[in-house]
Amino acid sequence: MIVTGAGSGIGHALTRRLLGEGFHVSAWDTDPGELTGANDENLDFREIDVRDSGTMDDAVAAAIARTGRIAGLASCAAIYRSVPFLELTEDDWDAHLSINLKGSLLACQAVLPTMLEQKSGSIVLFSSSIARRGAPKSAAYAATKGGVLGLGRAIALDHARAGIRANIISPGITDTPQPRGNLTEEGIYGRAEHIPLGRIGMPDDMVEAALFLMSDDASFVTGQDIRINGGAGLF
């Protein structure tokens, strides 16, 4: 399995869970973060920026040499910078576009040739509830996460007959470093009052969905957007 953005948040939680399930994991991030000091023979951490296609190609080759195949990819790497619309610079826009959307594209292109040879593989991309409803000071993030929805569906259609599945998870607000960089503790947990299930998401909520989509239990599921948000938006 390959996980991008594995050093923190949902990517880290998914990496830990996959290792716990006995999978070999090629974990990619610009910094090991919460994986620092991790000692697991099934973990291969790679210092990778998802804007660097060559480095990802090398990491895929190393993963194949180690395990013989690529069972799945979870593309979790993303940035979110809260900026008022008229203060949004081209650099801010380009950073979101190149990491959130182009980074997902390049990661998929890195693994797909091997998956096509195998005639199997599962890709899980991460969008956001913000892609549909928008959010203040979030134009770049919303636009790129909307692009991830289209990207995932296109990949699903292009490669379904080859036995490859691609799906998208759209988390609602989740207790990860991303919202903590823009909201207070009270602001994060205060969102629970607007969620029918009465709480915000946790990384493990997203991990459970990703594990399902990457497993044979989801063998007839492709091109879907799974919204993990506790019912947010229903009222």
C-alpha cells in the first residue's frame, strides 16, 4: 500500500492502521512527522513532495521490488491556507493547485502503470465537504478539492475495465492538524452542534472508510464520493 501525506492527520492514522493489519506500507511525506522513530519492518518511509513525479516513480519502483505489487494508493497529501478571497495570491493558488490536485494526479500516474499490469488496484483520493458547500477564506482549497472529485471519477471510468477502482472520501470537519492551523480548540469542537450525530470527525472515521474502499469488500464500488461527515448538511 502507498499512502501520501503519511506524516500527520488522516494519512498518518491510515498508515498506522495498515501496518497494524500487516500490510507493507510505502509512506510518503515531506517530513516523517508523527512517524518519526517508527520501528516496523513493514514501513518504508520516503521523503517525497507530491509535486515531484520522478521521486514518486522511484518510490513505486522500490515498493514493487520490495513486495512485488501495488495493492492500493491513498492520496492524503494536501494543504489548507485560510485567506480572504481578495488577498489570495497567485502563489497561494498555485501551491494549493500543485499539491492538492496536481499532486493527486501525479501520485495516481505513478502507480497506475503497475496496477494496469496487475489488472487490479484500488485508489482512494481525498476531497472535502468544502468542495461542495464552500467556506469563507477557502477559495483555493475548495476549488482544488472540487477538482479531486472530477479527477477520481475520470480515473474510475478510464480504468474500470482493467480491474482498477478509484473512489473519493470527502471528510467533514475532522480533528487533524489541518483545521487546528486555522481554528481554536473551541472553534473546532463547536462545530459539533451543527452535526446531526453530535460530534466532529476523527481520523479513524476516515480510516475505516478508506480501508473498506481499498479492500475486496468494495470490489463493486468505483467512482463514488463517500461523504464522512456525521450527517452535516442534512439540516
